[in-house]
Amino acid sequence: MEKPSPLSASAFAHFADITTRWIDNDVYGHINNVVYYEFFDTVVNGYLIAQGALDIATGAVIGLVVETHCNYFKPVAFPDTLRAGLRVAKLGTSSVRYEVGIFRNGDDTAAAQGHFVHVYVDRATQRPVPLPETLKQALTPLLR
């Protein structure tokens, strides 16, 4: 599989600022790879909550991550300031593929980028359900 090239900020539709923390650095002096998935989760779920499309406490429908991937292009370390770019690559019947770019200190080229796929399920039964209309309305502007 060929490694993709880093995307520019213009490839994304929504942005959220993320503060790095001292604890995010690993023994090699850069943000540990697993922390990037926390960044992905933060930008996606923050957007959904702000749009009224996700009620994390009592909503009947929740998104479960079923696939993740990340490519790393440039190291990031505390105290860097980050922006996470978000777009939607695919809206399925019960799933969404989110793509995220992590931009360091105002750079226009992603330091890292990846995706994750949510399958939306009934909270009680954990069975897939069609995407709620409020979720589709919130995500449509992010389609790229």
C-alpha cells in the first residue's frame, strides 16, 4: 500500500483547536501515536455535540468506532498548538467515514492524517440503525 501525501488545510471543512499536553509526549520527545486517535475523537465528537447531533449521556443512537488508520508525516510535540481539520468521506446507511488532518503551529500541510469509521447503533441493543436525520443534516456540509 502506497503512503498518501499530506493534505492541505483546504481539503477540510471544519476545524477545532487542540492543546497538546506535557503528558502527550513519549520518551522520544514527540506526541505518542495513540494520542492522535484522541485528537480524532475530540474533533469528531466535539463537532457532533455542538451541532446537536450527538447526546452522549442519553441519546438512543451512539457511534461505535469499527476502523481506524493514521499516517504520520511530521513530528508534533508539546507545547505545539494544533488544529484538527475534519471532513466526511462517506455517509452510509448506518456508518460514517470521518477523515481528520492534524495541523501543527499554523502549518498548511498536515503533520498527520487519518480516518475512522463510526457505525451507529441503538444504545440498548448495540445493533446498527439508520443514521438519524439530525446526524445526516450535521454531516452533509462536511462531505468532500
